[in-house]
Amino acid sequence: MRSARAGQIVVALAAAAVLAFAVLGDDEYTQHLLMWTALNAVLAVGLRFMLLVGETNIGTGAFYGMGAYMGAICTTKWGLPFPLALLAGGLLAIVVSTGFGLVTLRTKGPYFMLISFAFTEVVRLIYTRVEWLGGNSGIIGIFPPQALDPWMSVLTFLLCGGLILMMYLCEQSNLGRVFRAIQNNDAVVETVGIDVVQIKLVCLVIASFSVGIAGSLHAHIYNVISPGDFSYLVPVFALAYIKIGGDANVMGAVIGAAILTVLAQMLQGMGSLEHVLFGGAIVASMLVLPDGLLGGGRRLLRLFSRGRA
């Protein structure tokens, strides 16, 4: 069963790569929309990964920003190669998330969520105060190698797809079963000698590494970053992607990210009405489909099967 599901994920990623190839000759806007969707999908899956242990990590926005700033510094200030800049974003997220998790993961539930929310905002404020990081203006001129320009959409899809697949395989492994057990009842898990805080830390580090690499990729795709790009709204929107698509499966987060990313682009230019319509779409979807689009689709299939029987 697990190998079949992994095969489905691989097929989906291959189809996405083919789609990216198909638009290589099309307008730049379409390519950027596809890349934005892929980055949002990694954010959503990374946030969902922490939900496996029962924690809502608003700090996802902070680690995404760290990856972006680290990748930008490696390219613009230190002149490091593009692959090393991507890896550096993920490694910085690992280091910081390890320290953050050791301090905060003894709390849980709303307490951890509030601490991670404050952490994201503190990190954003640090960006605005440090002139070496560009202050409020951020960093500009973050370009990948020119030879990769025609292939950035394909590279983004494959890299983001690889990160999503890595988290999915972790979820389906024995480690993922421990994550689920902690989510259900961490006290029972402790009775068999498992260090719950340590397992939660592993979960946080894996998610932060993936998000950090996506952040570094974000910086090189958009060429400009600023502190406002990495506020608490980043994980809040990621949580919306999960709830719209369905949190029972990785593909639910990916579907939600794709739908809401396209919807946000369609509503651009409407001023304050944009936020009203976007929020209304989220509320309506949650009321009609509490299990998300993926859960609603499964219910329809079951009803259809019963009807035929």
C-alpha cells in the first residue's frame, strides 16, 4: 500500500514536471504562477508535517525567511554557487530549528503555537533592524546562474516535488507512525520509553529543512526579498491551504495550495475586496467541506459506489 501511494506521488510529480516543460515557451507570468504554486505546496506540506505530532508551527514563516535570506547572502555577498546557496538555506533552518525546538517543544498546543508566532515576528523585526541584511528594503539582485533561466520552472517543480516526496516517505515510515502516536496520546508514547520531545524535535527539523530550501529557492526565483515577505501571514495562508485541500493526506495540502494560489492571482487588483472574497472562499469551503476538497471527493466516491451497488 505504501509503495503504491509513493508511486502515485511520483506520477503526480512527473506530470507536474511535464506541465512545467509545456509552458517553457509560454509567457513568464504562467511560469512564475506555477513556481509560486510549487513553493506554496512545500510550505503547506511542511506545516502539515508538524501537525502529525499535534503541533501548529507558525514558526514555518521564520524558517522560510531564514532560508531565503541565507540563500540571498550566499549568492550576492559571498559569491557561492547556486546549489550551495540552496543547501545553506536548509542547513541554517536545521541549526536554528534545533535550538528553537530544544527550548520550546516542552510546551504544546496553543502555547507552542503562540511561541512560534512570536518567534516569526521577532525574526522579521530583526531583518528590519540589521542593515547588513538590507533593513526594511531587503536584498535585491538575487539571480540564479543565467544558464538555468529557461529551466527554472522545471527545476523548481522537481526540487519542490522531491522535498514533498521526502516528507511523505518519512510520514509513511515507522518514524511517521510514532508521530501519529504522539498526536493521538503522547502520554502513552512516553510509557514505552520514547522521548516525545526528541521525536517532536526530529519532526521540526525535517520540516524546517524542507521549508528552508524552499525559501532559498524563493529568493532566487523572485530576485528580491524583504522582511514583509516572511511575516506570520505565510504560515497562516499555508494552514488555509491544508484545511481547504484536506489534512488527511499530503495531496490535500498540495491541491489546496494550487487552488488558493491561483485564486489569489485571479483576485489581485480588487483592493480590499480581494481579502473579503479570498476569506469568504475559505470560510465557505470549510463550512461545506469540513474535511477539505480531498475528503469531500472521497465521500462523493463512496456515495456513488453505494448507489451503483
